Amino acid sequence: MSTCLRPDRDAVALAVSGLLGGLLLWRLGLHTQGGRPFSAPWITLVPVTAMAGAELLRRNAPRTALTIGVLALVADQFTRGSLATVLMFTDVMYAAALYGTPAAARRLPVATLLVTVASTIGFLAWFRRPEALLIGLVIGLVSFIPALTGVSVRSHRTAADAARLAAAQTARLAEMDRIQAVVAERARMARELHDMVANHLSAVAIHSTAALSIDDPETSRNALKVIRENSVEGLAEMRRLIGLLREGGEDGEDGAPTAAPTLAALDALVEQANVNGAAGGLVCVLEDARPVDAGLLPTPVELAAYRIVQESLTNALKHAAPGPVTVRLALADEVLTVEVTSVSGSRPGPTAPGSGAGLVGMRERVALLGGRFAAGAEPDGGGTKLWRVRAELPVRERESRG
């Protein structure tokens, strides 16, 4: 508590300078008035000292300082008067409006204005001389003007604080947006990298295991051929991703932008899946039920559908039992439906481990487009369990949002 009420350096400097100025004026015999009830010169120092004490409280206790200042100014009118007392009172009034409560800041200009007007009218009625207006002018200069100045400075400080707070909040929001953008971009890159490379690496892992476990030159030759094809395609996919990460999204020395895969490339993807899954007894089929004149869909929809089919075929290569793997496409009511089914179960021969990231990536892609996604095992009615992946992608909603 004592630390809180300790006067700051400005208050001490004002109090000391005011007191020394009052002592100098008293020593030189300079006073503001004469013919008062208490005409002894030394009595003038009492209001000066009291006003200097009020200066010490100007910031930590502005209401108390103003009360002491008013009493000291009134007392000064009964002495020969000192200019130092009047000047220090103006600073006390200013500090009361600046550092006081918001209620005090609202009331002080009004109160001092009323006092100024009432005093002017009262002295003019009492003396009945135009010179009485000067008394009201002096009262306004030492009370209303300082209070009005304090309120003005207070308003500017409040506005500056609000602006700084708004700037800090804007900076925090911008930082949060930046962090969210970085996280979202990392997630997108992780999905792209997983979907592009997992298919080829799974095929490489399965066929390399077959080549190592089966001592047959023809089998090893075929496995090495598949491994080479998937390695080359995987490197091409990695090159495309690196091109997308470069500044400007350019790939290659010619600066041509890299195109994202579309549904038109599904034939090649299914054919490659047949090559990779032949050793495991998988037969991949593409059933495209879209209208012939459907045309190209928005790029995000085409890319998401392609990646969903690619990841579904990768999962079938890793986990599906021997049998058909069917890829179905349908377009109705501005919704693209992608469905991939395979036989659920185990199969002999080498397999590749899964991490579960593929299903998470497919679900995220569908969610970003505002669609629906489902994946799981279900009976086909003939005693066989099927693993079905189904995604419904709106083809217009995303465009209108963009």
C-alpha cells in the first residue's frame, strides 16, 4: 500500500518547483492581491505549502489532491495571495481530470463550467461593472480550461490504448491464422505424399518379398520388372510434388506448371493396379457410369476422386483377398459418387503393412469438399464380405464458396 501511494518523480518535481517558486515570490514581496483579512506576509506560505502537498498526490490520489487544492485556493483568497498557488492548482485540476475516475472526468468540466458561469454572473451582479467579467475569466482559466484539457488528453490516451490493443489482437489473430495455414498445408502435403508414393512403395514391397521368397528366375524377373516400373512412376510422382513445392508451383526447366491428375487417368491407374495385384489374385475393373457429355469436373473434385481411388487400390493391394476389385463412378444431381469394393479377408503370399493414414487422408479430402465418406466391411448377400469405400463429392458447392 505504501508503494502504491508513493508519489512519482513528476509529482515530486512539480511540488518542489511550485514550493520554491512560491518562496521566491514571497521573498520578493510579489503578491496577487492586497487588503485581505490575513495580511501578514508569512501567512501566504500556508496555502502554497498545502498546494505543494496536493501536487504530491496528483496521480495516486487525484480526488484527495483536488480537495486539498480547492481548500488551499480558497484559503489563498483570504491572504495577500501567491501566483504559485494558482498555477499549482491548475495542474491539480488537470491531473484530477486525467488520472481520476471516468465519472470524475465526465463531471469536472461540467462542474467547473457551471462554477465559472455562476461566478461571472454573481460578481457582475455584485459589482455592476464590466471589469467583473475578468474575475469570471480568471476562474475559467484556472478551473474549466485545465479540466477540459485533462479530459481531452485522457480521451486521446484511451483511444491510443484501444488502438494498441486492437493492433495486438490483430497481430495475434494473424499469427493464429498463419499457424492454422501452416498446419493445413502440412496436412495437405502429407496427404499428397502418402497418396502418391504409398501405391508404388506397396507394390515394390510386395514384389520384392515375392522375389526373395520364391526361388524361381521367371518370378524374380517379373517381380523386378514390376519393381522397376513402380520405382520409375514413384520417382515421377515425387518430382511432380517437388515441382508443386517450388516457388510459383513450377516444375521442370521449361517452367511449365505441373498438372494435377484427373479422372481421365483412372484407366492407367487401374491397369497399373492389375499389374501390381496379379500375383495376389486381384482383378481390377473400372465401371464409369457418368454421362458421356459430363465433361471435366472442378479440379479439386477430380483430384480428390483420383486420390481416393488410388488409395483404395493401394489398400486392396495390401489387404484384399483374391478376387475382383471394382471401381465405380457415377454423377447425378451434381454429386460425384466414387465407390471401390474388394473382397475382405486374407490371402496367401506377401503383403505390405498399413498405417491407417490412407483412410484418414481420404476422409479429410472429402470433408474439405463438403461431401460424405464411409468405409468398412459389409456382406454382399452371398456369404462373402466386401470392403467398401464410398465417397460423395459435390461438384458445385465448392465453386460457389470459392
